[in-house]
Amino acid sequence: MQIRIKNELLLINICSLLLILVIWLLPNIQVLRIILGLPFLLYFPGYLLILALFPQRDSLQSFERYVLPFGLSVVIVPLLGFILNYAWKIDLWSFLITILVFMAIVSVIAWYERHKIPEAERFHVTFPIGKLNNRSIADRAFLVLIVILVLVVSVLLIVAVVSNKEGEKYTEFYMLGPEHKAEDYPLETVVGKEETVTLGIINNEGKRQSYSIRISLEGIPQNEIVPIILGDGELWEEDVSFTAYEASCITELVEPEFCGTQVFNPDCQTIKVESTEHLKLGDCIWVGTVSFESLRDKQVRSRKEPVYVREIEGNDIILEDILRRGHPAGDLVRESIKVEFKLFKLRDLHESDDEKRSLLSLWLGETSLDAEITNFGIDTATYDIVVTLTGLNNGKTSTTSIEAIELEPEKQWSSNLDYVLPPEPDWWKIEFDLYRNGENLYHEKISDGYPQLYLWLHVTEDSQAAEAEVE
């Protein structure tokens, strides 16, 4: 005796639509999202494609028909994401709808192909009921294996959901180019010209969260977008602009660099230039003379290549990596300006207590922090900040603190603080504590810093830009 499902196509599409409704109407119920989402991503697309290609019962063996969908789905889903990225943009809803449309189209094809063949030859999902003595040893082993796998996956999902009921808390922060794709960012501009990129935020913190974005050029603040208030799962996306008012510095190679495509050549890791007056460690420099427009359009094989400054010794620059191309003496070396986009989180502390109310604007990085505190209480208060780093492997700790920040009501204090790093290199977790009059006002523990985006931009005067073009 066996149970036969004649129209699994309808069942699969109903489950897929149910997943969309759960994400839309019940975004905080993680169990349903996992139960419906896993087969939606890892099984249904491949199963429907196989059914469209092989609708006959004897076209494939049972093992192949039930196992191949996993491998096909792993190929299909990333391919759809790749196409979506170039056709439009990737976010949660566009990705879900793209997969849903693909499944609907393949379902129609599978239905059509299935009805072209006689009923007796069509494949249908069947479940054996009762004894399995009449089935082959291979079929019985396969069915037992499937049952065990389903039970194991179910237990793991339940454990994962129970141990982390709220799910992972994080914020997505991303940057897009002029066509809303993750490419073609500005590389070069002229003094006074406004450049634009698109910034986006997705709140996955599990609660309502306020943000601000601070834009700075070479560490000098230029613009701030505040406040950005998002509920859990909400998206903010907007074009932001910035303008450079000083040209980048340009120097020249004093000696030729005879570099090719070697894996490592120490002679290609140090260059000698006319001047290093305006350079500092960590700067991005471009070595070469081909214009940025030619580099972007890929119309020529460019000698221009970006490298980062590790050390500076007189007029010698030691690079983070080796040069991959040859450069003659007199080749230009151009400094790039760092444009930073820092995502701050805003927290209204003791909002209901007029005596202690404080506003904290915080960007917590891996090696430094930016903090801004406003005292909205009725009395003058003293604030202390303590940051503790603890090595994840060696357990060693280091503490950095700012003490005795006295603020009158309605007054504000802001500062940038570099951490005292642990004595030995290690990955570390970061603990931030804010005290008000000795009482702990806010505590946060993270393993990674807050989101930060940046790009390197070469800034020229109009005459310099014209001279930089390739003859």
C-alpha cells in the first residue's frame, strides 16, 4: 500500500507563497521562516527543474530524482542572484520574488510536459505504507536514510531556534554605484565637483533602531545624515553627496621599477619618489600615468595600479604589496583621499527618567570609537567611558578609558578614542561601558566593529586632470 501525491506542483507553490506571507506578516517568527525557507532555497527550484526535464516515471531512479534537486538548487539560486544583481538590485524581496517567478515558470513547463505523456507513465511522489519487505534492499536503505536525515535536520533546527530565539542581531550597511550596482564607484574627481553614491541600511537588530551616517574626507567631517529611524527589517536607501575642496598631491618616481608578474620580488615593494611630504601610513596611492577613465572603460592595458603605504623612510615608500607592472622614472605617483562613511547608532538612555536621560551617538570600531554624549538630565552629571578588549584565543585584556566628562544640562561632548590594544596579536571581543555619576548607564559587547564604508578618490585641478590623460 502506498500514498500517491498527484499534484506536488501545487503543493510546492503553495508552500512558497506561504513563506512570502510569513516573512511579510510574521517577520519575527524565525521557526516558520526556517522550516519554509530551507526547502524553498535548497530543494524546490532543483526539484521543479528535474520534473520539467524528466516527467516520465522511469527517466530517473528514485535516488537520483530525490537527491539531484539539492545540487541543482545550489547552482540555480546563486545564478538567479547573479543575474538579479546585474539586471536590477539585490534585496530580500527582489530575491524572493525572482526565485518565486522562476519556480512558477518551471512549474508551468513541468505541468505541460507531464500532461503530454500517458497517466501510467507519469512520475508522482509516493510514500510506502506498511511493510517494506517487497522492496529492494537499496530502496529500503534509501528510505531509512531519508527519514534519519529529516529527523537530524529537524532536531538541529529546533536546537538552533531555541538557543537563539531572537536570531542574529546586525545591521546591513552598503554602498552602490551610479546604476545602483556594487561597482563603478567614483575614482577621480576635480576640486569643487559634487560626487554621489547610494548608501543603504537594513535593520536586522530585532527592534526599532535609530542611526546616523557621518561622511568625512581625510578624517575631516563634511556631512551628517540624522536621524534615520528604522523598524526591524526595514530598509533605508538614499543618494548622498560629498565634495573635495583640495587637490590630492602628485609626485614622481625617481628611479624606474622593473617589475613584472612575479609572485614576490622585494625590489618591487619599495619605490623612491621625489617627495613624501603629504603621505602617511595606510594611504592609497596610484602608480602610473594612464587616466582613470581609460582604466574604468578598460579600453587600454593600463600601467596604473593602486597600492597601500606600509612605511615611509625619507623618500622611500615601502608598500603593502609588490608592484605588478613596470614603471619608468618620472611616472606619476598620485595620492588618494579617503572618503569615509561611518554608521552611528543612536540610543536614548533612560528616556522615561528626566533626571538621568542621556543621548548616546556611538560608532564602535575594532581599534577606535567615536562617541557623542548629550546630557538631557536636570542636573550636571559626570560621564565615564570604559572600553575593554579581551583576546578570543589568549584571553588577555586591555582597558582604555575616558574619565570625568562633566556635562551641564543640554550640553554635549564628543570625542574620538583609540584603544590600547592587547599585548599580543589576537582577535578580540569589545566591551563598551558608559557610566553616569558612577552608575552604569549603557553596556554593549560585540565581536566585530560597527559598519564602516570608504572609497579612495584622487582629486585634481582641471588643468591637472587634462595633463593626466594618455597621449
